[in-house]
Amino acid sequence: MEGDKMTGLSIKKKRKYLRDRIMAMFLLSAIGDALGMPVETLKKEEIRKRFGFIRGYMPARSDHKWCKNFVAGQWTDDTQLTLAIARSYIRVKDIDVADIYFEHVAEMQRTTVGWGGSTLRSLEKIRKAFSDGIELTDAGNPQGAGNGVAMKVSPIGAILAANFINAIDLFSSNDFWKYWSRREKFIYGQTEVLARMTHRTRMGVASGFAQIRAISLCLEHGNKNFRRDFKIVTLRAASIGERNPLNDGMTDKLTDRFKVLLKNNAYLGMNVDELLAATSGATCYAFNSLPFVYSMFLKDPTNIETLYLTINAGGDTDTNGAIVGALLGAYNGTKIIPPELLDGLWNRQEVEDTAVAFCDSLNL
């Protein structure tokens, strides 16, 4: 696989590759978000009948529930809040959830068109009570199980990967793994607070942990066992999230669905329709969308066609597109991005400028 080029490189060259992959992660995530925006919530057959097979940008359809006035190539809250997390890191040089909250509020003031209800209600709750010392971990929707966490945490996965690459230069083997263990625990701890800020459920925490490790592995990988390692790290991350002592009453577990689709490689023998049936249409419920997106990505992680197939499958198309776009970008780098999609991306400069400053802040 293409990612094997990371094996045997000097630290300087690994940082160069990592920077390119992080740039692609931001850009292709925004592209996937914008491609999926016009057909959000439609089913596969509805998309095919109304629009054919989507490979380029379209304005929002007139009957779109949330984004009816969006222009072709315009991205949504998935990209807004991803960039918000990145901007916080650029300023603070670490993961500070309180600061991320203020970046979220700044994005609310810009626009909340298309935002998920859990995110909006939770942030409004925090804003009204922040002066009274409300705990961020108590603010989230106790039934929030959508994609509002997984859709925005790719920058945290990039931080974890950069920490891994940069630390190789600084520590001996034993000290490195001690550092890595502490750093991973810190990042998971901060991500738990971030997740619970809007989605106070095990599903919110587990989906955030899984996506962080999925992204970090795509960025740092360099061996021929990528698919195997991807399954191991995402299953482990989700299981850590599911051990959270939240009393949310949820019975669905991401790990159960990961085990069915990923662990035993069932996804490799399934076509898009079969994967949709196995995930209830890849809807905005993280239990449906994340296993679907991971299965689609692992089937063909080096091909931009994976992005098109994911979006044309229907469901939570903007978020599914953003997540699979981030994975494809992180795995392959900027060479995978079609020039016409890059050229047509709405507010491309904002995405690029934030990505450049983010990479600079990671010393890449």
C-alpha cells in the first residue's frame, strides 16, 4: 500500500510526509462534507434517481431541511467545528476543551445552519450557565448519540500522530513508550470532556475515541498490516470509550458492530447495499454511520472512488463524506485530491490557511 513509504524514512522526511497528509486530511474532509451536503438524509436510490452518480459539487436541493440556500462546494458544520478545534490548538498549543468551547461559540455566531440539535442545545446551555461554573462534562445531551463528535475530532488524531513522530527524536525506547502511554491517556481524557460537552453518552465518547485513533493510524502507518492494525486500534479505542461510567441507558455498542463487520473481515465480502442493510442505512446515529464508513474505507483505502461511493450510498452523506474524506487524505496525502474538487471548494483558503498554521504549530 502507498502508506508503506513511511517505513525507513528519516524523522525529517516523516515530518514532511505527515504534513502533507494532514493538509490532505483537512482538505478532503471539507470536500467530502461539501459533496455530501446536497443529498444529506436521502437514500441511495433517491440519489440515483434524482441526481445520477455524484462526482462533483451541486448546490443544496430546494427541499433540503437545513441547508437549502447553500451554494455548490459549500461545507457545513462538520468542517466548521473541525477548523474550530484546529484553531484552538494553534493558539493554545495543546488540547484545551474550555478554549475549544469558545471556538465553538465563535462558529455559532458565524452560522448555525445545518448544525445538529445536540451540539446547539448543549452549547446554548453552557453559554447561559458558564459564568455559574457549569462543568463541561455535564452540559451534553444525555441522549446524544449522533455523529457530532466523530465528525470534528480529526485534528486531535493528527496531534496524536505528530506527538508519536516527534517523540521518536526525543526519547529512548523505554522512555518513549512511557511518554506515549501518558500522552494517549491525556488526549483520551480531554476528548472525553470534549465529547461529553455536547454528547453525554458512551456512544459519543466511544465514537470520538475511535475516530481519533483511526486518523492517527492513517497518518503514522508504515507497514503492510494496515487493515489489521486499523481494526485493532479502533476496536480498542471504542471499547475504552464504552467503559466510561456514564449512566446513559444505552444498549448499542460500537464495538459490537465493529466486531461483526470489521474484526472477522465480513465487510470485504459485502457490497454497498449489503453494508447499508447491516448499518440501517448509514444514518446520523454513530452506531450506523461509523461502522459503514470504516468498512467502505478499508475496502479500498487508496482510491478516491471510495469517497464517491460513500456519498452516493445516502444516509448522513455530509458527515460520512467528511469522515471518509479525512481518512483517505490522512492515508494518501494531497496527491489523491482531484484538482477540480479542490478548485471548486467553497472558502478553500480558510481551510488551507488553518491547516498550514495547524501543521506549523505541530512543528511539522
